Amino acid sequence: PRPFRWRAADRRLARCLSVDDLERAARRRVPTAVWDYVYGGSDGEHAMHRNRETFDRVELRPTAFGQVAEPEVRTTILGRPAAAPIVLAPTGYTRLSHHTGERAVAAAAAAAGLPYTLSTYATTSITDVADAAPQGRNWFQVYLMKDRAVTLDHINEAASQGYEALMLTIDTTVTGMKRKDKLNGFAIPPQLSLRTFAGMARHPGWVANILSTEPLRFATFPEGSHYGRWGMSNELREQAIRPTDISWLKEHWDGPVVVKGVLSVADAVACVDAGADALVLSNHGGRQLDRAPVPLELLPAVVDAVGSRTEVFIDSGVRSGGDIAAALGLGARGVMIGRPYLYGLMVGGRQGVDATLGLLAEELRRAMCLLGAPDIASLGPEHVRLRSA
Ligand code: FNR
């Protein structure tokens, strides 16, 4: 028989039929400070809300006479097969969402046949994630450090552990200002307020689980180093990234380099000229520059400019198979998801991530069926219209 904990998670997950359901259920599973950190956007949260407003304005236009009963959602990503056009985006502090953290997410991604990106600000090491998902397509997200020797250590560990690709994030000159995180004491070092403490007290199971696992720290850095301590250390990160940094990565990494956080056509061209193998149009889920462009709106122009030379992905606000269909129709090779898998993780650990990924692939399949698109390649701009607000 399955352990009680798993059956309880099964029951919770059985009631979640969409990412929005998972979001509602997830909110009840973690202390408020954790929820605020994962859910929130920067400053006025305009970028975060606009991401969703834009997807909500999508009209999907069926072409009935292409209909098939079982559309094919398999595709290739960076030239290798993927079960669906979905990549799991890097998220820092994943073990706050659930004590099984990055290991559970990587294992779920591997089982679903999708790439998983481990963050530089991961709470599980590069090696431990490879051990948890040895068959997975594991990617490593680089926050370039001023001390390039530290970044080289990351690259070398990722290479020795069989990671497939690097993803350079270029939108984090400084960490975006999230008011609630500040008020909750989500800082370096953590300054737990009475409110935060009370929030934890309402989630004794979460607290007990966290305490039962290894201490939370940035596990991609050596134990005891000041890099590994709790916090987002702007001073340690490179705060002036240049296209030459992309070529530098290409010199030191024998594999694809993906650039994440591109938000203009000019930057997209510069990245590809510098050797980037793929781009992710992203406003970091509305967590960095507030009022930044919405990736879905930027997508057609970028695909026009560099789509024949590179794979273009988008993230920020993807919450359904219909959203994915819209992105693909406008020229994306695939999408990345951040919060959706964290919601699944909160609700049911590994099983919750399985559920999230299964649900999105199923929604995409159904959307394509109804759109009359038999496979990914047949999704085009004729299927998508952005209604005016
Ligand atoms: C992130 N994101 C992120 N990106 C990155 O390059 N390095 C990182 O360490 C993190 N950390 C992180 C933590 C949390 C809690 C979230 C929600 C996001 C951004 C992430 O990779 C991705 O761009 C967004 O999450 C995409 O938007 P959605 O899917 O969350 O709307």
C-alpha cells in the first residue's frame, strides 16, 4: 500500500484539473513568506500582471479541416527529442517550496521527457541533481560571477555530471525589488519577523520537513564559502554582461549555450551573433524589471529577425496548454514554466510536479486537437490573434 502521505497528496492532486487549481491548492501548503517569494513580482507587479493579461487576450482560431484525434506534441529542443515543447525554468530556493526540492523536480522532468534547468541559486548541488535524474536532460543556469573562476567551477561540475546545456541569465543586474520579501525578512541574512514566524507556526509539517533535510543554502557553491550563504548577493554577480561573455562561455563549454532574459530584437541579434544556440524571451515572470516587455508580444519580431538561425523560447505567465499553443503559433520552439511546477511541488512533491507536467501536455494535446493542428509544426500565426484590450 502507498504511504499515507502519498495518498493524501493523491487526493489533493485529484482535485487539481488546471494550473490555476494547483495555484489555489499550493497557497495553503506553505508559509506566507514562501508563498510571497514564489508568487510575487517586482515593484508594482505590472509586468507580472501584463504577462497574464496578454495570454488572456489570445484568441485561438481553429482550422477544422486539419483535425486529427491524437495530435503529436513531441518535438525537438536543441536538436534532441522532447516529449512536449516545455522546458522547466530555473528557480532559486526550490527546497522552500517542498523539502524534496530540485531532486524531485529534476526526476519528474526526466520521467516526462523534458529538460530541467538547475539554477545557480539552487538549494541542491549540481552533482546531487544529476544523481537524482541520471537519465534527464539536465541544463545548468549560469549567473555569471565577477570571479570567473567560480563560474568555471560550475561549468566544470556540470560538464563532469553530464549536463547538456548552459543557460546564461542576463536580466539580473540587481535582484528585483519585491516589497513583500523585504517585509517578510527574506534577505541576507534572513531577518525573520514576528509575522514570518507566525506564518511558519501555522505549517508545522513544512517546518518539520525542512528541518529533517540538509540545511538550506546555495548548494552549487562549496560548503562554508561566503557564496553559499543564504541570500541574493548582487555584489558577487557580474553586473555588466556583454556579448563577449556569451563567446567566453562557448569557449569553456562544449555544448549549447542558451541566453535567457532577452527583451529586444537588437539584443536577440547580438546574442546570436555572439554564438548563442537558443534564446529565451523572458521578463523573469515579472520579477525583475517592472513594466518590461511581455515576451508573447515581442515574439513575432524576434522570430522574424533570428528565427532562421536559432531556437526561440518564451516564458513568463504560461499557465495552460492553450498558452503554449499560442506561443508556438507565434513562432516559439517551446515555452519554459517556472511557478507552475513549483505549485505542483508544493501540493504534492514529486507527484505534484508529475501532475503539472502531465496536465500541461494533455491540455496542449486537446487544444491542438480542437485547433485542427496535427503536430507542433502545423501550428502557425493563422491560429493566433491577440484581441485588443
Ligand atoms: C525564478 N526565476 C529564475 N530565473 C533564473 O534565471 N534564475 C533563478 O534563480 C530564478 N529564480 C526564480 C525563483 C522563483 C521562485 C521564480 C518563480 C522564478 C525565473 C524563472 O526562471 C522564469 O523565468 C519564470 O518563473 C517564468 O515565469 P512563470 O512561469 O513563473 O510565470
